[in-house]
Amino acid sequence: MDMTDYMQTIGRQARTASRAMARADSATRNRALLLIADAIERDAAQLVEANARDLDAARANGLAPALLDRLALSDKAIATMIDGLRQIVALPDPIGEISNMKFRPSGIQVGQMRVPLGVIGIIYEARPNVTVDAAGLCIKSGNAAILRGGSEAIHCNRALAALVAEGLRAASLPEQGVQVVETTDRAAVGALITMPEYVDVIVPRGGKGLIARLMEEATVPMIKHLDGICHVYIDAKADIAKALPIAMNAKTHRYGTCNTMETLLVARAIAPAVLPQLAALYATKEVELRADPEALAILQGYPHLAPASEEDWSTEYLAPILAVKIVAGIDEAIEHINRYSSKHTEAIVTEDYTDAMRFLREVDSASVMVNASTRFADGFEYGLGAEIGISNDKLHARGPVGLEGLTSLKYIVFGHGEIRT
Amino acid sequence: MDMTDYMQTIGRQARTASRAMARADSATRNRALLLIADAIERDAAQLVEANARDLDAARANGLAPALLDRLALSDKAIATMIDGLRQIVALPDPIGEISNMKFRPSGIQVGQMRVPLGVIGIIYEARPNVTVDAAGLCIKSGNAAILRGGSEAIHCNRALAALVAEGLRAASLPEQGVQVVETTDRAAVGALITMPEYVDVIVPRGGKGLIARLMEEATVPMIKHLDGICHVYIDAKADIAKALPIAMNAKTHRYGTCNTMETLLVARAIAPAVLPQLAALYATKEVELRADPEALAILQGYPHLAPASEEDWSTEYLAPILAVKIVAGIDEAIEHINRYSSKHTEAIVTEDYTDAMRFLREVDSASVMVNASTRFADGFEYGLGAEIGISNDKLHARGPVGLEGLTSLKYIVFGHGEIRT
């Protein structure tokens, strides 16, 4: 099989199917989602069986335990998938919304209509739940999808693909509205990201390495998430009763997530008061603190203390390690963040109105918070109802990306025979 | 001078200046715009002189008359530039707008704030007015700009750059908020479009050839405008009294613009009634009609008639030539448009409610109109107040791009000490 031909065929089919997906009314798209959920519920046993074959092969190939964990499809994981689909049904339909219709001096009335992007390509690791999640979000938003999951999940993904196709068909939508790439050949990814004629946007879900590699080759635009080097800045005017739980939560609630704090900045004036109390909290979780010389002096005696190197300011630890730096105040904090941050999420803890407003406006990141933990940067916590990813980009979608990120606004004009003179 | 070093320096300076530009309040940015307008007014004579040097060199190099025309800076063109800046001052400030702030069950309040993109790179032909236009839009939207105009305009662009810098300085904004690339070396463009660390978006303004070339090399995202293969579809239920002026205006109002109709589709049922009348109008402008066999039969005897080839359906004539095709009805019209259109602007002429709604929803173009001339697809006609370009893309900005297209929405969170549990 020639991989380029194979992927071109998939692309062409997706483009054709995308027209019917975009035309379908809300009820039809929701019906498809419910039918898919029902089919998964009915065939749960077969899915577990297909997953077992994937797991056996993965174990034989020596896949790392963490990856085996993500690959595994428990009964509970299947129930979560089904729930997820039914929750997507309950979300409002983003498609067709008309906004800002205004009359112009010429007599025409102009505004915008929200429409699907067309064809979404999703590239992800060997996590079968993403197959259903991504299919659900694309169907809901009237898009066609091409799903390329990690090859270790191939049996399970094939089984899921059949159930998604069954649901689409039963709702009178084209089966090819969602296509799962049924090959483990890596060249398929290379083809997928270079077919702008068939694919409108690529959403990669995976590690930084995968995404950096895709960025080099892709000619299709991407909604991409690189790393999360998030900061909390404890301002001189911070309420320490808020600063302590926020700095603790932002670091230790979960270590492996992209909205976890990696660097703590503390205003010089408040550092002697706040740092020792905070250290007592971090000690309970054995968090290693990598401190600049000033913080080092304040923290001396802390059992897991090390001096910070220049590299620490731009490291995403994803571990119980925290870089700590003393800054003169809001100016130095903003300067440090805009220099070292990955532009994901930053928070200030302060009771000072002007500092809060300056931080919100001047910090150039996708999410900027006052007196809240960075851990809130998440599509569900923001009320998007669903999340296809988090974008580090400034164009199109920035921060948590929900259904709206899979849509576009086109201009519509209601005329009455107007011509331009 | 090493071109990469030179451009990296410009990029670094722009990134630094962009922070001050973003921080500046509305009054400061408007003051800079007014001061630049005043400086141009004061030095109009010197600008004409610098332009004369460019024109002499261009004539000596045998530049085509149409390009000489665009390069020329008349007193009237200078007055228009000055007016343009003052009009931009009068537009509402897009920056800082906060929208959709909503409380979430966790207690945080989440919404979005409109912020500048950062650094905008603009690549354009030898048209000095674009230098001032683009600088004005970037200053108004709180961005830093790097402007790279066609080398034939270098003397005039240098003179304009000095006046822009003077205005920025006098308003206490960094001079490097707007930098004009002062070299005619084409390698500067290659460097500009491959510095994503310093440039957030490239707006190319020029022919399809320039943009296609940039697309191949660019690693910075682009807001780009390719071609305009626009359609008017005269539906079976069209009001002929509207169809005739719209089809006439869309083709003949101006031939060289991207929103000019290039293909006319006519429903079979109305073709015998509408085409002969339309031909009588087109005859007054000697428009050549390239018709499919059915239209050919109806139009026989028209003095400028030729059979259409497959290529005609995807040609942007920019000339008094029109492709004409008979279609069965709305389905075939939509299918033809979605296949051949450049996704710029399409219009339906109809009195039928369902056909109008289907056309608006199902035609996958940046602007879709009912009963109006495609010539209205324009930032000024749409009420954007200004236009940096027209985008054929679906992501970020689609259709006419005004100040909002030079901004981004970041999430902001107002908390009260909330942590995630």
C-alpha cells in the first residue's frame, strides 16, 4: 500500500464527508453521538478484548509501564468515554450562531456566522479514550475528523472506529465523517500534516517532542500545545492567607500537568514572611526548592534545597521540584515571566488593585489570573464543557480550546439588491 | 552587513518595543498617530522629493507603468495618507476589552481580554502609502511593526520611517515600535518570515506569486490573501430586477479587485429569461463571456462569446472576461462553488427563503451574500473602519481583516484565593 495514496484517499473522503457533517442539523449530530455511546456500551466486552490484544503486544514489545497504563481500557474508562459522549450531547450547538448583524450606510446588513472548520486531523498517543473524545467533539462541531492514534492501540482503535461508523450511519451521516487511520506506518502522519487541500487544522495531542517534530514538517496549520512553564508571583501586597494555599496547590495538586507552577516569584518585601511558612508546607510533600541566592538565604535549613541555575528558569519539571526567585516587585516579576514563561498560565497573589490590573494586562500568556491557582487553566474549569487541547499560540485559539476552537466565523450579508457605487 | 544579524536585531528590538506599545494607553497611541500625521503634513514637500528619486531610479530600471503608478506619491496621495491616520484615531480602541466574565462553580470568575498580538511583520510592494497605513493600524492596535516595502520605494520609505519615529518619540513611545527595513536585499524577507521568536504574524500584501513563495518558506504564521475567484449565482427564484444590476456591478464595477465576480452561475429555469438581458448590459462594456454549452446556446449572437474550458472555472481574470455556467439549481451551484472557488466571496440572488439560508450556511467562503454585489466584501463596507487585508484562511481572521485581526483574546481569571481540589 502506498502511504501517500492511502492518506490522500482518506483526505478526499473526509473533505467530501465534511460537507454533509456541516449541513447536518443539531439533532442529527446529537443522535449520532448517542448512538455511538450506545454501541460502545453494548460492545464493551469486545472493546476490552481488543484492548487486551493491544496490551499483550505492547508488553511483548517492552512498552513502559506509564504508557501501558494509558493504553489500558478498563470498564471504568469505557464508562467515562460513554459519559463523555453524552455530556457533549448536552452542550449547546456552536454551529450556525449569527452575531453582530448590523445595517451599513449602503443598505446591506453584515454580521458573522459560526461554521465548522471542515476537516480536523488529530494525532495522539496510544490512548483509546482520545479516539472517542476527539470523534465526539468533531461530530458535535460539524466537522469531519481524521484520527491517527498511537500504533500500540491499533486493535482497540479499529474496534472503536467500527462503532463510530455504525453510529454515524444509523444517524444518516456519512461513515467517513470520522475516519481512523488503520495503519501503524509512521509515514501516515507525515502525509496527514502536509495535505492542506484536505485538512484544515491539525490538533496534536502528545508530548513536546512529537509536537516539535510535527511543527517542522507541517504545512497544515496546527492548534498546538507545547509546554507549561507556569509562574505564581506573590506580590508585596499579597494576603498571605491566600498566597500559601495557592502556591501549595499550584505546585503539588498534580505534578505532571501543564498548568502546574514550575517557578515561584516572591516580592522582596514579603519574602521573609511568606517563604518560611511556604517551605513548611512544601516540606510535607518533599518538594525540592531550587532557589536564587536571596531565597536560598531565607530558606536555609530547608531539607530539600539547592541553588537554582539559569536553566531552572526555563525548565518544566513535571515533578516535585520548584524554582524560587526573589524579585524587586511587579516590574521585575512581569519581565521575568515574559522572558521565561511558555505563555501558558501565570497567577499573581495580591490585594493591590493596580498591580493586579497591570499583571492581567501586561503578562503575555494564554491565561492570567489574580488570586487563584494556575491549576484552574482547563476547559472544564473555564466552563467550555469540553476540551480538545490547550493552545500556546496567539492566533485563532489561545488557552483551553473547546468546541468553538473547532469553528470559524464567516461574514454573511443580507442584501436587498444593493450594488456598490 | 550580515542580513540575518541585521534582521535579528530588528526583531529583538521589535519584541522589546512591543511591550511598551502594548502597555501604552489609548490616548498615547492616538497622540502618536496624530503627531505622525502632522509631521507628514509638514514635510510633504520633502516626501515628494524622496519619491521623485525613487521614481527616477525606477524609470531608469524600466519599471512597468502600472507599478510606477503605485509608486508615485502625489499631493493628493499624501493628503489621503494623513486623512487615513486621523480616521484611525477616531476608531474605538480594540485593546483591553474584557468580555464574557462569568462565575464558575469553583468561585473563580473567568472571561477574556483583548490584547495586541505583539509584533506584526508586513511585506508589501513598492507603495509608500502602505507604509503609513500599516504603521497606523499597528500603533492603534498596540502592536510593534516591522515593515518591509518594495525596494523601489526605499527613499520615500526611509523618509516616512523618520517621520513615524519622530511621532512615536514625541508621544513617549519607543521609536522601535515601528521599524522600516532599510535595505533592498531580498534576503531580509527570508529572515523576517523565519523568526517566530520575534514576529507573531506576517501580513503579506501583494500578488499571489509573492504570497505563494512566502508560504513555502515561512515558519511565522501568516494572515494571507491569495486569489479571489468569486461567484454570483442567479437562482431560479431570483428577482431579475435585482439580478441584473448585481451581476453587472459584481463584474464591471472594477475589474482588478479581488472581490470582483469571475464566474456567473445561472439556474436553468431562469437562464433563458435573464441571460439575454444581462448580455445586453455586458455588451456595453465589451465583457467577453466564456460560456458552457447550454449558456453558449442561449447567448448565441453575443459579440464577445467563447466556449468555456475546464480551466475557466478556476481562473481569476482580473479583466473584462466572465465565465458563465448553467446549473440545475442550488445544489449544483453550491457544489460548483465549493469545488472551484478561492473561498473569498460568493453571492446568491434569490427571493426563496430556503435557498438563501442554505447558500449562507453551506457555501464555504469567507463572505457569503444574499442579494448584494460581491464588491461589498471590504473592510470599510463592512464597517471595520480600516483594513489590513483580506484573509482566505479559516483560522484566526477570515475575510476582511481590521484592527481586531491584529489582536488576540487571552483568558483572565478573577479569584479570591481559590484552589483546585
